[in-house]
Amino acid sequence: MDGLTIGKVAKAAGLGIETVRFYEREGLIKPLARSASNYRLYTDEGIVRLRFIKRAKALGFTLREIKELLFLRADPDATKGDVKTQIEEKILDINARIKDLQKIQQTLKTLDSCCDGHGSTADCPILAALEGTGELDKAPRQKT
């Protein structure tokens, strides 16, 4: 049986072999077959799929979300609108995370401004705030 070994597929996709194995365990990719010596064998489509996964991860998609996109790709009844909906949901998620990060940044700036950076850590207002006995208690709370 002809096919590409995991090493060749990983290299072509710009990933490590362990990453390809991980994606296989997660059900994102599967080998075409196994060779007589039990090596995983993939097709060129495996490279395309791995590149898709890599690019989607770089855009912040979770493995679950990537599985959904791959499902849409393979579903003959799926539409561009279905894919667009996934992207729009991701944009909303990123916007919410940006707002959370901005709140965190503001809290950190508040903490930074309350410390002159001199002296012992025993009376450090930043450490006190993180312990719950200082300025952080007066700052807006972050989601955990």
C-alpha cells in the first residue's frame, strides 16, 4: 500500500510527529492504513487536513471548534452560511476575551501605580492586594 509516513506528513504540514499523533488520538485525522511494518500511512489529503488544523489553531479555534469546521467541510449538506456562523461566533468569543483582557490590564495598571518599587516585599502593596488585603480588593473583579 502506498502512502506517506507520519514523519513525511508532519514535515510537510510543519508539525511535529507527536502533534500528528495527538491529532490522530483526538479524531481530527486518521491514517489511511498501516504498512506491513505497522507504520501509519497517510495520503496527501492528510497534509491538507493537518495544515487546516494548524491554521485554525493559529486563529484561536479550539480542537472542538476545529472538529466542527472539519465536519462542515465534509458534510455535503453544509452551506457557506454554516461556516460563516462558526466564524462569527469565534469573533464574538474573541471580542469578549479582549474585553476581559482589557479589564485585567487595567487592574494590573492600578496595582502597578500603587507601588513605588522600593523597599521590602513585606509591605508590598501588590502582594498584599493579591493576598486579598490590599488595593486589588478595591479593583474590579475578573472572571476566573
